[in-house]
Amino acid sequence: MLKKELAVFTFGDLLEQYPFRYVDRTKVNLISEITYETDFAQIAAVLVNFDTVGQRGGKRIVAQVKDKSGFLELTWFQGLSWVEKLLEVGQSYLIYGRVTFYNGQPQIVHPELEVLSAPQPLGKSFLEPVYSTTEKLKARGLGGRQIGKLTQLLMGMVQEKDVPENLPQSVVEQLQLISRFQAYRQIHLPQTTDEYEEAVKRIKFEELFIAQLRMNLLRSHRHRFSKGVVFDKVGDFFNDFFKNHLPFELTGAQKRVIKEIRNDTAKGKQMNRLLQGDVGSGKTIVAVLVMLLAIDNNYQACLMAPTEILAQQHFKTLSSLLAKINVPVKLLTGSVKVAERRKILKELEEGTLKILIGTHAVIEDVVKFNNLGIVIIDEQHRFGVAQRAKLWQKASIPPHVLVMTATPIPRTLAMTAYGDLDYSVIDELPPGRQPITTVHRYESQRSKVMDFIRAEIDKGRQAYIIFPLIEESATLDYENLMQGYENVKGYFPEPNFWISMVHGRQPAGQKELNMKRFVDYDTQIMVSTTVIEVGVDVPNASVMVIESTEKFGLSQLHQLRGRVGRGAEKSYCILLSGSKLGNDARQRIKTMVETSNGFEIAEKDLELRGPGDIQGTRQSGELNFKLASIVQDRPMLEIARNVAAKLLDDDPDLVSADNLRLKTFLNHKKGAVAWSKIS
């Protein structure tokens, strides 16, 4: 049962089931002290009576206990047979749990009970740990305190030799950490608050340090041993385009990133670089220059995008940019006709086609390159590892890899989830981009919002109106979208206005057609779900209205806002919400109104949501940390990163006497897969 419910397979797993809170057993409340402000209470009381009431699904045990100050009701809905065996009228119990109120009277549902041999509990000199459990375990008599007793029993059997040190002694001394054995003892059985804090410091540092070390080892190994194609010259194509055909002057950030990539690709080692830049920061022009660098060195380049419309836009952009320097570019997607497909495959295999842009179609087995030198993957989180790997298996020497994302990733998350990759950031926008004005409006102001859209359309502009995402089972979302579409048609009737609608339930062909109509200015308004979040580039669109803003995450709101402001005209993002907003929703809306900096927004998103669900990242859950948090423990993460980097600089193979125990530990744990390994 412990295996299935808590993934506890070994004694070591049990030791790493850390308490989630502690009870000061010296503090016992009187029932009369319980108020509406009371969260948890610990009561010493006598059981007056109990009864099983209700039928079948509504069956429950209701008990009444009393102390010298009053009465309290206890209720159980699960594990009833076990509870009945524990309860004895007239017996004294120590009772602990969360306080709720029913009909104005306090009660504790599913309390933790401990039989007392005396009417009042004996004070204990340490904080008692409370452990996570599940309803199924509680039904078997394994509540939080029972699991604690198991852990205490185990700690009584474990000796220091059973928990060998895994950190180098130099690191332990430098950071004044207690030993690993002490940390386990003091996290489970703290005698004082200071002991608890020492244990938490040691365990958190170890979790962060081991994660950083693994990432750094992967990157170090690639830098030292991986083989890659060599781009050792900057030739005519790159120079001609750079000097004569750049549509705008590069920003300092773009120049820095190109220099980093040039250095990487000249070393004879495979480049694995993550390039992130906010919406509109100019990642595409960097990709173009990198492709020209490959062509100058007699290699081919491939750019893979997650959707056909995004691939088509890349093809259109690159064809236009490269037309004057006579570099052939072809597009390969599922909708390319058979004759054209055959021609592309032939030119690709012969080597006359230098740049291929496509969707998943480029990874099919029939697609063979003559000498693939670099693979660029846009919005890389949309592709699985196996899909990406298929591309660089198409060359005898692995091509360089540049993965791009427009989803800003907080630095702390990037160094943890992407620490095995070299990492570039374009952190400034090209000159001349007008900032997008973002405002918050309530549902009651809808008419004014629609009037504003009409005024923009009268100027020749276009507008998006976005509804929350439709999932297969979300009938309500679908009904809201259809109702919203009808409402928009009421404000903007045909034939004066034309509206496209796009959502996830539409067949792919219809969705693409409706998007294309908006791109081609056949329609002035697009009513859509978040399927347009990435990949629609309409410079003429100047208004983004996001319906039910409170239902969206910060990162998603920022991505949606980035669909406007892509032309020369002033653009606007209107966040439309209901009048009742929770604290998190207010924080998200406030952040959006106050800043358009994607990295600031990503940091706030991480703070609000935690690392487990940040779009565009590849980590799982809480990055497998039991105690550490990359949000709350950023200073410690920085220290762990620096210590790991210096240790590997000094001893890249971990062969020194001080590092041998660390190497042994890593080898023992090597079944743990790196979160972000690209190839």
C-alpha cells in the first residue's frame, strides 16, 4: 500500500518522506479557545459518545468529546471500521486536525487521534513531525502520525554508516553543513527549531546541488567529447546578406547571440543551444544568419515548426529575405503536392536545396539530406524528444541544434530545467517597436470595448477576440465560445463586417482556411480560442481582446498579447473579466497592465504558479525536489550552481579523493533521467 500510494519502496524512500509540518506537543488548546480564526487545533478530551449515521455513500461516524471548557464534534466519512475499533466511550484522546464550522458549531473532520493514558498529555521536548498520507492509507490505519511512528522506528535502527556522506568534505565545510545522517535525524526528530533549520538547509542544498551537477556534467561531456560539423568560415552569403540586405540594424543582444553561435559551431563539437527571446525580439533574423553560416561552409539547414501555418509564415519570411542573394528555400508540409514533394526530396538528397522549412513532415524516413549541418526548431516544447532526435539522425555527424522559444523562461528555471544546454537570450526589442497599451475592463464595460474595436476597424485595422481553451470534455467552454461568437456578430453584423472563427474542434483544413482568411484580410475580426497563441503573424491586427481573462495563466496572456503590435501602428490589449476576481487573478491582471517585459512576467508567473506548470519548459512536477523550491530558494540555487560549476572546472571527471564519494553516489542514482536532454 505504501508503494502504490506514496511510492515508498525502500527504507531510503521512507527516510525521504519528509514531514510537511510539525506539531508543538507542549501546546494543547481548550475547546472554548476555538474561534472562526482557528486553523488547526490540538485538544485533550474525553469521548462522550459516538454513532454511525447515514446510509451507503452518506454513511459517517459522528462523535462528541469534551474537556473542562466545552464540547466538540468529530466526524469521519472514510475508514469507518478502523475508527470504530479505536473509539471507546470514556477514553481520553489527544485530538488534532483542521477546524471547520457546521451550523455555527466547531468540528474536526477526520481528526488524528492518539489514546492518552492520563487525562492531560505529557509535554514532550521536541516538535512532533506530521507526514503526508492518503485517504486509502488512513482507511488502513496509516494516518500522518502512524507513518511518523514508522519513520521513528526506522531512525532508531539506522546508524551513520547506513547513510554515507555524498557531498565532498570541502563543500560541507565551506557551507557549514551538517552531515547527511544528521540531516535525516534532525528533519524527522528535531529537538529544537535550530536543529530543524540546519536539516532543511542541508537537504535543500543537496537537492539543488545534485541537480546542477548533473546538468553541468551533461554539458561538460558534450563540450569535451561530442563530435560536430565545423563552420570555420564566414563567407559570401553571410557577408552579402549582413552588409546589403538586413531589413534593420541588429540589436546588441542579437549580435551577442550570433557571436555565441559562431563560436560554438567553429569548435568541432555539436552545439546544443537554447535561444529564448520575447515575442518580436528578432529570433528569426538570427536563425537566417545562422543558416547562411551553414551554407557558407557547404552544409544544409533545416527549420522545423510545430504547425503548418507557422511553417508557411517562416517560408514566406525567409523567401522574401533571401530572394536577392539567390539562396533556394523550399517548404515541406503534409499538404505539399506529390510532384513538388518528389522534387524537394531529390534536390535535398543531391544537395542543391540548401534550406528546408517544414513541419513534422521533415522527419519522415523518405526525407534524406546530402549534408545537414544545422537544425533549428521553433517553439521546441511542441515537439517530443524522439521527434527532434529523428532530425539529427539524418546526418553521419550530428548537426548543430538551435532550439528557439518565445516563451520567456525565468532564469532560475532555465538554469535548472535547461542547465545541460548552452543558453542564449535576446533581451531587447528592435528599435521602432511601439509598446502595446494594456488595459483591464469589466464585463459591464463590454459595449465600450466593442465600440473601440469598431473605431480601429474603421481605420483599416483588425482585431482578435480570444476565449478560454476548448478541451474535448469542456462542453461549457464550447457553448461559451459559440455564444460569444453570436454576441460578436450582433455587434458587427454582415455584410459590413466579416468574422473568422477558429477553435480546437474544427477539422485542420477548416481551421487553416479560417486563419488564412484573417491573415489575407478577408475578415476583420478573428474569434478564437488559444489555438492562435503561437504562429499567427498579422501586422495589421491592432486589438487583442481576451475574454474571461481570469481563466488564463500569465505566460499565456503574454503570448496572446504578442499577436498584436507586430506592425507600425499603435496596438492595444484589452483584458475583459467578470467582476468577482480571486487574489491570483488580480495579481496576474495587475502584472499584465504594469509591464510588457516577458522575463518579468515569467518570474511573476513562476512565483504565482510554481515550476510545475510553466508553459514551454520540460521539467516534470516540482523538478523532483522533495524540499527545495526554485522560487523560495533562489539564493541557495545560485550558490549550488556556482559550487557545482567550480567543482567541475577543477575536476571534470570527479576523480579526486574528495569527489569520489560524490561520483559513487551519482553512479548509484544514474537511473534518474535528465529533464532536458536534447539528443
